Amino acid sequence: MNRLVLSAQVLERGAIRYTPAGLPALDVVLTSDNKVTQNGQPRKVSLQMRAVGIGDITPALQRLSLGQSAEFAGFLAPSRNGKGIVFHVTEVVPGEASTQPA
């Protein structure tokens, strides 16, 4: 199963574009700083990830403020140029706006 759920903040947001099929698409960059446990040991993980919403999810992504936390769910796919991966967001649950500058 290819499913990713990530608690993150919106770091960057592009302009709405349209796919060849005419669907709206919105590119965003997400950032996440979390503490996790690996092999019984605490670990801090910081990352930035390219993400895209296509179709019905684009208005929800567009409403998020820069720096706003949310829970994003979707799947991973190769990028259009074949270098790296992109998180395709299919669900978003907004959280509170961050008090830290974006």
C-alpha cells in the first residue's frame, strides 16, 4: 500500500495551474519538524517535501496560510522529470496557524 500521512506546515505555495486533462493543480512545499522513536531511542526529524494537490483538493490547499499546520494524507509518486518523489495530497485536515514566522 502506498499511503502517507504527515503532520506538517505549508512553507511555500505556487500558483494554480492546470493539468493537460484540465484539472486544477497546486504545488506546495511542506516542512515538518517532529520527534520520533526509532529502535527505542528518541530522534528529531526535520524535512521539507514537495507536494501537489490535483482536482478537488486544490481549494483546501489554497485556503491554508503559509506556516499553518495541517495533517496531510495521500501517496508518493515519481516527479514529472523522474528525479525524486512528490507527495500527492488527497486529504487535508487544517490545524492552527503557526505563531512562528513562515
